[in-house]
Amino acid sequence: MKAALAHEARALGFDALGITDPAAIGFAGPRLEAFLRSGGHGDMGWLANEPRRRADPRVLWPEVRSVIMLGVNYGPDEDPLAVLAARQSAAISVYARGDDYHDLIKPRLKALARWLVASAGGDVKVFVDTAAVMEKPLAQQSGLGWQGKHTNLVSRQFGSWLFLGAIFTTLELPREEAERDHCGSCRACLDACPTAAFPAPYQLDARRCISYLTIEHKGPIARELRGAIGNRVYGCDDCLAVCPWNKFAREGHEARLAARDDLRAPALDELSRLDDAAFRARFTKSPVKRIGRDRFLRNVLIAIGNAAAPPLVPEALRLACDASPLVRGAAVWALSRLMRADAFDALAARRSFDEPDPQVREEWACASD
């Protein structure tokens, strides 16, 4: 059955498969509690909801007897960090340059689950990053890889680039051995983080993580972190890309996950002109679409402010009149970085008193200091 399951998974496009006992991640609960106590989850309140259910698959579904973990390789076809040097272009995380992986993986999980039930009986549930399931500890216990010092999964076969999905089943299936940690003394991922988001190895403070700030965080980004964001407008690959285990990684084979040409390094001025309809059209089927136009333009304006390119001033000036206070506030900051001090102060003197939103008025005041 195990060999047949692996064969069927490969036929459906999965690159890795492992099986573990749902009780195998007992260590994850205390780690999660410590993370939540530290406040490292920021405003991701959903992470703090029912942590016991998240840390133990048997609480989520008492009938589960085995957890099948599956991986799909999405290895990039180019150096994901090369775009960081192109300051007037936008850096979008590798995982978001193609179609949304949820839409690709979930149907395949359901197909494999149906095959399993038809072949061996039992009951199943499938999950792909949409429920209270700790995929990375389960993947480590099922032998797919280990959680590196950056807390992400590392695979000896695929490096940093695996999407994960899970099938919970009532069947008793043979387990894999857990993968051991192969990080050794390396700290490349920790040293690469632009915002020092790792207080210690194997610990993440999401409040400083660029992926969290540009995707999950809904409000203005802390001023002291904006400069370090550079031109990253959706996510960050730095800690993943520098991992030495990527020397064994290979390019992903799934065409729908491959980078679209218009998302490899789009021009910042082009992105800044997207209204809501154009934003939705540009990012159809992309994970980027879920953060909405206003949050995305907040990120684009921070990148514009970091570009040190005066030709981008007209874009920021136009967005300083945007209907969204979040966008206007980011535009103020961008202008303060792009304009001569005397010109910006003159603009601030005129505009700050007319601004209806107190948060944006604060942006004018802080940028003028």
C-alpha cells in the first residue's frame, strides 16, 4: 500500500511523500505557546486561536491515525535575489510569481485521498495551509526535511522550495523516520535577514519579518523597518535563497507554478498606477491578489521611497491624494525620501493641515522631522 500510494502521488505531480504518527509532534505545542507568549505572531490573531488544536492533529480530528505529508517542488529558474539590485523594479517572492499553489495542490490532495479510500478504505481529510495544521513539524517527522534555523522546512533533495499539503486518514499506515537537523554551525539564513527577524536560531519574530510585514500586516509598516525592505513588494526570499542546501535543489517542473514574465521584476512606476480593477486583473490566480490593492500599493510606495530615483516623484505625488489613508501615508514617506528637504517641507506645510486622516497627518509630521 505504501509503495502504491507513493506511485499514485508521483503520478498526480507530487515530488515528496512521507507518513507520520499524528502524535509525533508533541514538541510543537510548547514551542507554539512560547512563540505566542513572546508576541512574535504580531497581529496574526488566528495563530493564537485554539493553539492546542493546532499543535495536536488528534485534537483537530480525534479519528486520525496517520498523517500523509506531501510536497511539490517550486524551485526557481533564476537567482531570486538578483532582482534586489534593480531598485526601480519590484521583488515578488518566488512562491507568488506563478499561480496560487492552494488552487493547484488541493485538487491533487483530494484526488489522492479518493484513491486511498477506494484502495484501502477508511476516512480522510485534506489540508493545504488553510486549517490549524502545523505542516512543517509534521513534514519533519514524516521525513520530508527539517525546520532550519530560519524555521522554514529544508529538504536535502529540494532545498528551500517545497509547498506542503497534508492528508489525515483513519488508516494505520507505516511511518517514516523523522529527518534530523542538518544545519550544523551554519547561520547563513540568520545573517541574511535584512530586518534581523531572528532573535535566536530556530526563533522568528514575525513583527520584523518582511514576509509578514508585506503580506499579513494590515496597517502602516513601522518606519524603522521601511528602509530595510528595499524593493520587496510581496514577501521575502532572502533566508530561503542563501541556504547552502539549495545546491541540491532543482527547478520546479509544474508549469502553473513557474514565474509569469510580468511578475519576475515589474517596474515600480507601472505597479503604482494600478487601480482596484487593474490590480485584480494583473494578479488573477496569484496569491498577491489576496492582500488587496491598498496594501499592495503601500508596499510599492515603500519600494519607491527606497529606490532613490527622483523620476518616481510624480507617482508618489499622485498617490498622496489616493482615497486610501494607508496608501497616502506610504506616499508621504516615499516623497520624504525622494524630494529635496526644502521642497518636501514646503509641500508638507501645505498638505498636512488639509489631511483628514490623523494617521496620515502624523506621517507628514514625522517625515518632516
